[in-house]
Amino acid sequence: MNVLISLIVYLVIFGLIWWLVSLLPLPAPVAQIVRVLFIILLILMVLSVFGIIPGGYLPKLNL
């Protein structure tokens, strides 16, 4: 249950950051690179929350 809460919190924060970055007036090639980097970060975040890869770069949530 704690893993699910952590994942939800991370996804909400990630969504807010994605929304704020999407508001920036970036040229098309830069926006495409940023979108790909965000998708890679999302995959890494989900895998590290479930313990598939080590997620030392994510802070531990004590709820």
C-alpha cells in the first residue's frame, strides 16, 4: 500500500512539472527532446518505485 501511495505522489508531482514545462515557449526540436526525456524519466520512476531498478535518486516518502 505504501508503494502505491508513493507512486501516486510521484506521478502527481511529475504531472505538475510536465505541465509547467509544457507552458514554456520552446522550439519544436527542443520540445520533442524534452518530451522524450520526460517519458524516459517517467519509465525510470515507475520502475524504481516498484523496486525493479535501484532508485537512489528518488527521495523516500515517509507517509
